[in-house]
Amino acid sequence: MKMNNTKPLINQIHRVQGQMQGLEKMILENKYCVDIIGLSLAIQKSLQSLNQKVLENHLEEHVGHQFREGQDKKVIKELSKIYNLKNK
């Protein structure tokens, strides 16, 4: 991953960490279930966004090069793996 792409991702990870701490606190304090679910869903959306950004970076940085180098089977295998993990 290119260094200029990492700072926004690290910032996003820090936000998710803060949200996770908040989620833990809400559960420990027996907060309203709907509020807990709302924060949990927000965290999931943040992680989906992070995954999308990392995937886009991978496609831009590596996939074109791998196809040009004749590594198309590797690319297909990696993308299939990601697809299968996402759809479990």
C-alpha cells in the first residue's frame, strides 16, 4: 500500500476503535438495545468503507500490473477469495 494512502485509513481505524470502546461502555452500562444496535451498525458501515478503500487501492496498485505480468490466475484467485469472504 502506498504511504500516501495509509494516513486516512489509520484515522478511520482510530475512529472505529473509539466507536468500539463506546459500544463496550454502552453494553456495560446496560444502555437501550436499539442505541447499541445503532452504534454496532455504524461500526460495520465504517469497516465496510475501510474494506472498500483497501480493495480499490489493491485494484489500482496491483491488479493491472499482475495481469500484465501474466498472473491472471493469481488475481482471479485473490478476488474470488475476497468475494467469498464478503458473502459468508
